[in-house]
Amino acid sequence: MTPSSSVPCVAEQFDDLEQQHRAGTFGIWVFLASEMMFFGGLFGSYLVYRVLHPAVFAAASHALDAKLGTLETAVLLVSSAFMATGVHRSRNGRFGAAAAFLAVTALLGALFVGLHVHEWLGDAEHGHFPGAGFHWSGPEPRPTEMFFVLYFVTTAFHALHVTIGVFVVSTAALVSLRTAVPGPRRQHALEYVGLYWHFVDVVWIFLYPMFYLAGHR
Amino acid sequence: MNALTRPSEDRTIVLVGAALLGLLALTFGAAHLDLGGAGNLVVAFAIALGKAALVGWFFMELRERSRLVVLALGSAIFMLAIATILTLTDYLHR
């Protein structure tokens, strides 16, 4: 497209830009499908233990900070809105504005991870980290510990996805500003990154009530 | 100009964002009501499904309903449904 550009607008294996875009979109969705299977395993484990120990899970859930969990959810939901707006800007060729929106998205993601680490440290202080130091003053400590195993493992894997997302979104923000890359390629790249980010948000949308609101308060 | 570049897209995003935060408040509020053990779970899950649907439909652009995308997403949901249902039929009958 641009004479000195080293990045072609349409890669060699595709007939045209539209086919490339369709392939890329399908590709990222196949990846998201594999991620659904990954988290699905964790969700399935939670479901089994919750069905077997409903009262235990409700009691254990009360030990989590629901207000902090709600704030974390709000942060991610807002970050998704910023990401969607960034993608929209890139569609209108406003790559500078797109980069700004993606930068805010990444910052909100980092805030989410920070809030979560703060939360885990608090849980550990209360002796709720599974393992040798686990301490539970209520009934049925073993199934309760299972709740916390599921909580820490699932939220840790999710936070890992958010952290990776922060790096990817930040990189996408920089790519958005690279004029050597043809506009359509930049726009598509932002779309694919956006899909990953929204998926990570959707996973948390389910995690939040599963762990923080398992029993009525 | 297609559906994805119309100027009202900004307004749509803001409205969807507001709806998501509203559903979040609803989730938090509903958790403080006693709807019976299963009732709370069902309500929370239903609201979560609503939020996920909004993110999927508007932010992930499922409203474009590309067949390949629906195929990928549908396959995952189908596989997860099989895995979850069969796992539960095992554990619930032990």
C-alpha cells in the first residue's frame, strides 16, 4: 500500500483483504473457544463441589470481600467499553484516539490486577490460603478449603489472562500509531485484541457471582 | 458506511456500558435477598448471562452474526454442555 512499507496490506496467502479479515476473525474466535474449554474445566469443578456442598460454599463466599469484587467487576466492564470505543475509532481511521482508548483499557486492566493482588494478600492474612497455613474457624474446614482452592486457582488464571491482556493491549496501542503498518491491518489487529479482552471480561462476569455471591448476604 | 462505522456507535457503547453497570448493581443487590439456595444461584447466573450477552452482542459484534464465528462459539458451548452435563450426571448419582 505505502511505497516503503514492509508490511503488506494483504498477506500472500489471502485473495483479498476481506478474506484475510474473515480468516483472522474466525481464528481469534477459535482461540477464544479453546479458552472457553479451559475455563470451562474450572467452572465445571466449581459446579460439582458447589452442588455437593452448597452450605459450605455459601459460608466460604461470605469470607470474600464482595464490595471489592464488585469494584473489580466494574473496572473490567468499563475497560471493555473503552476497548470497544478504541476499536471504533480505528475503524474511522482515528488511530491516535484509538491508541489513547487502548491505553486507558490497559491501565484499567492493571488496576484490576492490582486490586486482586491486594485482595489475595488480605485473604492470606486471614489464613484462607489453602495449604499448610489454612485456618477456618467454622464447620467443615476441608470442603471450605476446596472452595478457596477453586477461588485462588480460577482467579489466578483469570488474572494471568488479564495481565497478558494488559501487555497485548499496550502493544496494540503502539501498533495503532505505527504508520508503516497499513491502516486496515492495524484496525483488524485492534479488533482481534478487543475480542480477547472482551472474552476475559465475560469470564470474570461469571466468576464474580460464583465466588463472591455464592450465598445470599 | 456500514453498521460498524455509524456515528451512533459511541452512543451505543455508552448505553451498553451503563446497562452493564446497572446489571452489576442488580447482581449485588439481588445477592442480599434470600431467594432460597438455588434461587440466588439461578438469579445471579441469569443476570451474568445477560451481561455476557450484552458484551457478546455489542462489543464482540455477534450482532454481525458471521457464520464462522457462530460456528466457533457454538462448538465451544456444545462441547462444554456435554462435558458439564455428563460430569454432573456422574456426581449427582454417586
